[in-house]
Amino acid sequence: MATDRISRRKALALGGGALAAAGGLGSVAAARSASAATDWFRLPVVTANIGRTNLGAREAAIRAVRNGDPGHRPVVGWQEIREGEGDTGEPAMISQYFGPLYRNAFLHDEGSFRVPISVPEPWKVVNSKATFVHGGISNVTPPRWINEVAVEHSAHPGLKFVLINSHYIFGAYNGPQKPDRRDEWDLHKKTHRERAMAHHDKGHLVIWTADTNNPGYENATGQGSERKAFHHGVDRVNWLPGDGSVQLDLVTTKTIPMNVDTHEARMAVFRIRLA
């Protein structure tokens, strides 16, 4: 299988290309440029809803997420992050434990700050986008957004992927299951699919993290190739392969106790390479 991929890449190699500004990861032709295949790199990806119940446990929870794969820096999709809590709020804690070796995208964004993404070196963010989903429901739920970053390995420009992170409305398909919240949830699912497919259609590998607030969640896109690291619960890490130029394998999964509320962080440990 690996030999087939390398042969196909050689046959399709079109030379180096600049990143397309609109697409973030560039065209499929550029992605299939004459880059050498790489060894495998470890890629831990975490989905982490901090929660609101035991606020005194938040700092330890964020530290636990950072140290969830000892010796490695995880990529993290956060949910339930709040501004306006002074120096003891989550943004300051994330900045402390995910510091100089990280880019904390959207952490202070005016609208989408509740679902930031932490990206560590050696990965660099080459493009980012925040997509407004809906304005929430008064006294029920805040506005909802989908954040995404396109990243590439700093030493291997052809080694790229997109990470999408979001948090669906509570109570439409779990908890109280209120039908009047399902329009918002269904719109979120539709928008999630559109954003994932926009990258998939360009041949890019897409990984997504989310609190789906639906324990029976299948996948974001309806594509048979979309894979799940976790098959149950509301907190998910899924991925949708691209054109095969970047290969991703799931190595193992972990849970990271956070002790803030009922959520535990979930980690999918992948290996990734340029094929």
C-alpha cells in the first residue's frame, strides 16, 4: 500500500507550488509536489470541554491536558472557554501551560473564543477561519461557532492537515431533549459538514474535535471514509482522509480526568507522515 502511494505521488509530482491564500493548505497539485516521503511523527489530538461546575479544578485540568501524552505536545480543541474572569480565567491558564511553543488560535477572538485551538511546534498555522453558526438562545445557550486551522510541519511543508473544533448546543439530542433546540443543533451539523467537506474536496486531511452534545453522533460528513477515535459519548475526535498524500493512522486512545464536571478530556494519539 505504501509503495503504491509513493509511486502515485512520483507520477503526479508537479513541482513546488505556493500556498493558495484562500485554501490555506494550497491546491491538490501543490500538495502533491515533489516532496520526499517522511518518517512517521507522533500526533496527539485532544478534545477538552473544561466545564463550569468545579471552577477551582480548572487549572489542574488544563495542566493535565498539557501533560496527557508525556514527552509530547498535544494539539487541543477546547470547548467551554470563558473570557472576563480575570487572571484566574481559562484564557490565562491556557496561555500559561500552552505557552511559547504553542499558537493558541482564537483564544481572544471577539466571537469564537469559547472554542479555541492550541497548536504546538513543530506545527505552524498557515491559515485560520472562524465560522458563525447561530446566535444562541436567550438565557439558554451562547452563540455557536466553528473554528478551524490549517497547519503544516515546519520542517516538511508538504505535511499538512486541517483541524476543526466546535461545541454543539446542549439539550437537543441529549439531556432534556427539547425539540425546540434541534433547529440550532441541525444547523450546526450542516455547517460542520460544509466546513469539513470544503477541505476534503481539495484533497486535504481533516481532523475534528468537538463536544457534539449527542451521544449517538455518527459522523460530521456522511462520508464512508470518515473515521471515529471514540464511538460513544458526546466528546469526539474524528478524521476524514484526504487524497492520500498525507497518511494518518490511529495508534491509541486515552481519557484524561479533569474533575471539573462530567466531562473528561479525550485524546487520540495518531501517527502522521508524508506518504
